[in-house]
Amino acid sequence: MKLNELNIAEAYEGLRKKEFSSVELTKAYLDRIKKTDEKIKSFITITEDVALEQAKQADKRISKNEESELLGIPCSIKDVINTKGILTTAASNILNNHISSYDATLILMLKKQGMVMLGKVNCDAFAHGASTENSDFFISHNPWDTERVPGGSSGGSSSSVSSGQCMYSIGTDTGGSIRQPAAFCGLIGLKPTYGRISRYGLISMTSSTDCPSIMAKNVMDAAIILEKIAGIDKKDSTTSNNKVDNYKEFLKDENIKDLKIGIPKEYFIKELNDDIKEAVQSAIKKIESLGAKIVEISLPHTKYAVPTYYIITPCEVSSNLARFDGIRYGFSANETGKVKNLLDVYTKSRGNGFGSEAKRRIMLGTYALSSGYYDAYYLKAQKVRALIIQDFKDAFENVDLMLAPTTPNVAFKIGEHSDNPLEMYMEDIFLSAVSLAGLPAISIPCGFAKPKDGEKNMPIGMQIIGKPFDEKNIFKLANVYEKNTKWNKCSVFHTKC
Ligand code: GLN
């Protein structure tokens, strides 16, 4: 098998047996990036020198028999995560020259493990979107069919992992941004419980739902990564001191007979594509045949999740983006020499620096928070959010996990929704509720479908949703399903399945 097709566990073996070094592995990935990125367009910044130096250091540590599974493994990082001394743009023009002055906590944790960072990957600007079409720089392409989007906002993460440009990627999921691109590219996307991984060093979007998240090739890899970057951080008071489980050990248990799985009926609506419905239903049957108990459940407020999310998110976005004023970070109209006074610096920096989606969210959020409208919009949305959370609490009294489709459709064509923000928002229909409730969820491949407007088979994802901090049972079910189906063996390298 070629180096670019390895998963973390296989690379760990190869590195320890001295079949190849981390420098060789890293060069193979850099080479692949050079050969494919003109077409795929995952990377905003390629950090070749950093990667090769990190790989060299990793080889030294490996020769001293250090054990970490991530030691010397090449990855990509979404460009909303601060990486000291390296360009960090959030895919936005307003940060097009912003060099991070510090590392996010999760980056420090990965460095300790001996990460090899190949570069910073594209996303929708400030993570607002579901396709990377809102990136201020360029659109990333789906390696399964380059006329289609790789999903978003972590679309550079999904395109880089699925095209063999890196072994895993760290992105963020605020309202679906890791699960949806994972589904579109046939990958594992894990959004952990809110507070499981520190948000310190993320460029904030919606602080009450932002979650650093993991894009990987298989369940075991995702479990390995989570174990290394989860945990309490004194720099993020919303992190939890809940114990971080030894997920890898837990995955050895493949008995799912004790698991009771709820199927929320509100997720099987008429808008759901027939092929996806069929794929998820056959996955449910498979899981039942493997011993788990399946029951139908109801989450009655599901239909309010997208409207609620799209009130709360712009509100938080409008305040989080207030810090980009042309003075403190990034692009400043002051440097153009065409400003009259301070107000002019603010308005021209923001006016020219933000793209249309960021502006849309700033305006919607400022309106919904303004005096006279606050009660009608923001407060009302928070009340509905409480009902959505209660739905999950009630349902989880009777089940251990839930299973649902990740998206209503497979990856859509570039340009298909880009003129219609509402259509784009509806792509989040199965994702927003989980984010509002802060729950952990994984998207895992469960089949393929040929879109009506295309010739190529595109991957389908399904979502396993868990109780707060119960990532271990999500991994367990996902792992058993993965091992008993063929979907994990399919990749852009092996499409005949
Ligand atoms: N599609 C959602 C949005 O545009 C999700 C974004 C995210 O999770 N970062 O808000």
C-alpha cells in the first residue's frame, strides 16, 4: 500500500518497524499536495519547512522508542485555528496578512505528541457556510467529483484527507461543519461534546456551539486523536474536567448487545433523498442484526432547530466579529492612505475586509440583538433552544445513542446553492439541533448514491449522536459498524465498492 493511503495505526506500525521514516512519509504527502492541489485546492498555506523540521524531530523521538500514535503523522489544520508564527486567515480577506501570535491549546497538545503540520486548509470565511464557496480566496473541490463541493465549512479538511494529501485534519463544527464535509467526502467526522476540547485559540464563530473537531479515515484514528486533544484547559472555562476515556482500549469491546439505539422519526422527512434514506435504513438493519436494540423515538422540536440556529449564530457572530476593526488584526484601510478619520478606518476596513456572508450575519445578528427586537428574536430563540435540549434529555432517558442521516443530499454541484443563502442554510437540517444541544456526534460512511445531475457515485454519511461526554459509546457503535461493512474500504484510491 502506498504511503498516502495509510491510516494512523498502519503508519504507527511502519514507523516503528523502520519501514519508512516520518521524513519519508511527510515528503510523500507534500509530493501529493504538489501534484493534486491545483485541482483540489485544499490548502491556503503549505508549511513545507515546518513539516520537514517536525518530521525530523519526530524521527529522533521514534528512534528513542517514544510511543505516541501521532508522533510523526502528517496532518492539516483548518485556517480558523491559531498556529504561532504562521499565517492564519479564517479564509477571510480581513485576516489575509494575519500571523498568529500564539498557538491554540489543541495545537500545543498536538505539538507535544509530535505532530507534523503540512499546512492550513481552506474553509468558508470565519466558518460561515456549508461548501467552502464562502471562502474569500477560492473554492475547494470534492475529490470524488471535482465539479462538486467537499462540504463545509471544514471543506479543506475533508478534501485534504480524502484526496490523500494528509492523514487527518483538525477542523471545527459549530453547526455541522465537520459532520457534513465528512459525509460528502466519505470520511469519519467527529464533533465531540461542547467543552470536551478547548476552544482557546480558535477564531470564534458562535462561542456557545463552537467545537474543535476531527476528520479522519477511520473510527480508530478519530478515537486516537480525541484522546490526545481532549481535556480541561484553564484558558477555556467552558472545558470540562470530566475524565478523558481511554477510547482505544474501549474499542476492543465489540459487543453492542447492551446498546439501545433511538431512531428519531423527525429525521426521516420528505426532503430526505431516497437513496440516503435507503442507505441509512439498511445501516439500521445491519446494526440490529449485530445485536443492538432499535427503537423509534421522537424529538418534537427538531423542525425549529435551523431557524433557532440561524438566529443565535448571527447574534454571536455579530459580537465576535466586532474585534476585527482594522486596528488590532489583519487588513487595515489605514494602510491604503485613503482614510479621513478613525471611523473611516473602521468602516473601510470592515467594508472591504468582510465578505458578503460575514456581512449578512453581522447585520442579521445586530438586528436580532437590538433593543426592541431582542425579546422577539434572541430571547425567543434561546427559549426554543432550551426545548430542543429538553427533547434530547427526554429521549436519552430511554436510549443510549441515536442514529440519523447526516445530510438530506449527497455533495451538491459548485454553484448550486451559492446564490440562495436560505437553500444553503437548509443543508444543515439534520445538524443544527445537535450543535445547539452541545452533544457529541460522529458522521460515518454508510453507502453511495449517484446524484440525479451526475455520473459519479458520491458517499453517504450517517450520524450517531450520543449523551454528553459519551464519545466512547459513539466510537464503539461506529467501530463495530465500520468493521462489519465495506464502506471504510472505499476511497478515491479504491472506488470499486
Ligand atoms: N453551515 C453552518 C453555518 O453556516 C455550519 C457552520 C459551522 O459549523 N461552522 O453556520
